[in-house]
Amino acid sequence: MSFLVLSFLTKFEQIAKTMNNLSDTMSNLFIVCSDYAVIGSTETDLRFLTTPER
């Protein structure tokens, strides 16, 4: 009986670690995406500012 509980706990721990890694990856992706969004909007602003008015 204790072996079953132990194996369940280790399996649960592995799942928890995997979920943790996934959430880290997702937050890193989110940071990268927001960085790109900031860069993109800055480029647009620069282009808008440097374009001579017609």
C-alpha cells in the first residue's frame, strides 16, 4: 500500500515539475512577445515621426 502511495507521489511530483516548466516557458514567451510588441510600436512611432509631412 505504501509503495502505491509513494509511486503516486513521485508521479505527481513529476507532473508538478512539468507544469512548472510549462508555466515558466509560457511566461518567457509572453515576455518575448510583449518585447516585440514594444519594439514594433516604437519603430512605427519613429517612422511616423521621421516621415516628412506632405
